[in-house]
Amino acid sequence: MPSETTTLLRSIRQWLLVAVFLLGIGVITSTHIGYVQNSVQILYWQSLVFSIAGVLGGVVAAVAGLKILGSFSQSTSGGQQTE
């Protein structure tokens, strides 16, 4: 049976992963807005910056989302420990 401290730390870790996931989604949204706003007179290097930032935001969101899903499945299936 896990202690209260372990449960609290697991909950804090899940909330931090949710915050990182939302941060990645925010980066994707910001880069899309910047790309659309500058689409009339956008230079090559500006589109490259927006593209790289969008891809990095997507990678961060994807990794955090997968870790969130993994932490939920791990907490439900790995509950028993042997001594």
C-alpha cells in the first residue's frame, strides 16, 4: 500500500506533466498566430523560426501527453509490490 507521500508526489508529477502539455499546446497556438499574422510579408527566416518553434511545441506536447497516459496506466496496474 503506497504511503501518503508517494501518492502526493505522484499527483504533483501528473499535474506538472499536464502543465507542460498545455505549455506545448500554447507554443503551437502562438506560432500559428505569428505565422498567420506575418503571412502577407513574411521572410524566409521568419517562416523558418515559426516552423521550428511549432515543431518543438508539438514534440513537447506529444512527449508530455504520452507520459501522462503512461503514468495513469502505471498507477492503476502496478499497485501491488512483493516483499
